[in-house]
Amino acid sequence: MSSTPTLPSHSDAYWMPFTANRRVKRNPVLFAAAEGMHYIRPDGRRVLDGIAGLWCVNAGHRRPEIVEAISRTAYELDYAPSFQMSHPLAFELADALCEEAPAGFSNVFFSNSGSEAVDTALKIALGYQRARGQSQRVRLIGRERSYHGVGFGGLSVSGIAGHRKPFGNLLPYVDHLPHTYDRQQMAYTRGQPDWGAHLADTLERIVALHDASTIAAVIVEPVAGSTGVIVPPRGYLQRLREICDAHGILLIFDEVICAFGRIDGAFASPYFGVTPDIITSAKGLTNGAIPMGATLVRQHVYDAFMQGPESAIELSHGYTYSGHPVACAAGLATLDICRREGLFQRSQELSRYWEDAAHSLKGLPHVVDIRNIGLLAAIELAPLEGQPGQRAYAVHNACLERGCLIRSAGDTMLLSPPLIIERTQIDELFSVLADVLRASA
Ligand SMILES: Cc1ncc(COP(=O)(O)O)c(C=O)c1O
């Protein structure tokens, strides 16, 4: 680094998202710079990034090719209107994403975040049913413990109680599948649990309750990330697909975390052997360097809209910054890096090593379960009596002080590092976490 980072003056004005503002702002953790696998704190201390920022910096920090693409594009074309006109990079990125997507995905709708990608997917699902003469299909089915962002649509199908409760009833006509976690059946499973495929059959009960003719779509994260890396039981996603097919219901995979190499390949659905109708993505799409979301649809979904007079707008939806040139440039540069460096295969190359490292924490104080898949891991801790979330938060802070960024969510420690991680850095992450847990006994 050429210049010494300085601590910016901070005040109370910044209302921090998903943050205990009063506590955190007394002594905020600030990052001044980043490179490769590391953040750099204002006093120069390096922090090994165990969560890829927030599950997004998959190719590692401050990649020169992405920085260069962003600055060149901002210099050449700061903005282009996205309604009724565009610019070449948006077409180029849409083509490139369809090339990487599972067979049959033909079109991409751009937005600015995972939340927007999800709301776009839900609206497309409703519009699709209406376009094919099924306008009574207005019901959306999510799943308990899922996270689909913070828009009213995504939040309505999400299943994390604490996120929903403060905001009332949200969208009407929403139901939820049960989540797939049962510690008694699956504690310390490596990869996909054998138990639990039958939980998908609850969808048949939901269909029986509401009638298929009222249901537009089912949305699930293939691996539920934010709630604590809940890995789908073998056969579960296949069963969901079969039931959706039997009843004319669209299946949406929210791959905001799972895509771009996190599990295996550019998108995770082929790994699980299931092709949804719609895929949402964001985060790793631009390596976290600039906001962008993308909703990918299969040909039959797009075709359903392409009817009527050519002068008609087929989908009354879009954002001022849909397909922003700078974000498209970042997306293309990110894809280039991932293809050139084989990053979409990296999770699978490392997954056995990663799995062994994660499961080596079994038996340490407070650990009650360990889950993993691809380059994702969750170490679940027993909560402190009467203080849910506080044990994991303390562990997170202690790891940070020892130079490792490991996220806590509830009482689970979450790991999802940049895919460029080396084996020695995997060792470092888990040995720091192990030391902190031993010290907390
Ligand atoms: C599966 C999933 N969907 C949607 C979102 C929302 O993305 P964003 O925070 O970019 O709106 C997230 C964020 O973590 C996510 O994990």
C-alpha cells in the first residue's frame, strides 16, 4: 500500500444496516483498504477475510482487472438510460451469463442487489402466470429460515422470524415450507444429509390446502446461507421440482450466495441436479466491487411475456440503474477472472480440505453442530443462557482481534471465504476459531 490509511472521523449520523447501532458505533470496526485475501484496518493490521466481505468477494479483494474496468467505463460512459435504450455492455453481460447458466436459461433482467433480483423474480413469476391465462395464481411459497433480502416481496417469502416480525403482515397470499434442519437427524453431516427429502412433500399439503390453481411459484435458496448454512437433504430439491412440475408451479432458486463458484460452477443448480425456472443472483456477480443483481429466466418464462403488439412493454418493471454500464463492466471483468483462473471449480478442488478443517472443530467447547458444502461452513454454538446470539458475537470479535473475519449469525459462526483462499489460510481461519473457542471454555 502506498499511503497509510487514516481513520475517518465518524459520527452518529450513519444509520448502519442490520447493526446494533448504539453498541457498534461506540467503537466501530472499520476497514481502510483491502487486497487479495485480506482487509487492512486503519491502524495497518491485516485481517484474513473468512466471509468474502459479505459472501460476495469471491475472486479476492481489489482485483486490478475489475478496478480498471470500472474506472475505464465510468470515464467513457458514466450512465445510460435503461428504459427503451441501453448500451453494449448490458447485452454482452447478459449473453455471458446465459452461457454460464444451466441449459435453457435464455434471458437476464438486471437490478442492483439480491433483494431486487428476488423481487424481480417474484414479479416475473406472477406476470408469467397471468400471461398464460392463470391470473388467479397469486400465491408465493417460501420456506422457514430462508433469507431472500429485505424488499417487501423477498421479506414476505423469507422465513427468518426476527426479520419479519417488525414489519407487520407483509404480502398476502404467502405460505412457507418447513425448513430442512433437524439436529438430531443430521448433526455433523459432511455435505448433504441423507435424511430429510420427505420434507419437500409438505409442498403437496400446501397445494392441497390452497389448490394448485392459486399458486404461482416456490422460492428456495438451494443452500440456506444467512440462517446458518443449511444444506439440502439429498433428493429434497428434486422432489420440490417434481411437485412444482406436477402442478404448473414455477420453481425459483435464490442463488445470491450459492452462485459464482461458492458451491461448484458458475451456478449451483447443476451441482444439485435440478433445473429451476428462474435463478436470482447478485454478490459474486461483480465480485462485490459494485452493486448488481441479476434474475435469469428460462426460455418458456421469457416467451410467455413476448406476446401481443410489439409496441407494448412486456414487463412493467425495472430500475433506473438496471444494467448500469459500470456494473456490467465489473461483471464482465469478474467473469473473465473466474474463467481464466478456474475459480468456478476452486470450491470443489478445496472442498475436502475445507470440510476436514471445519469438522476438526468437533468436540471443542460450545460446538453443537458443523455443516459444510462447497466453500461454505457453519459452526453452530450452544447459546449463552438467556442471551441468544451473544456467544457467537463474542467469538466473532475475538477472532477479529486475532486477525480473522468470521461472521456470526444468531449463535452460528459462518465461513465463506474468497475462492482464491490457500490451504494455509484455511488452516489459519479454523485454528484461530478453535483457539478462541478453547479460550472461551
Ligand atoms: C439468498 C439471498 N437472497 C437475497 C439476498 C439479498 O441480497 P442484498 O443484500 O444484495 O439485497 C441475500 C443477501 O445475503 C441472500 O443471501
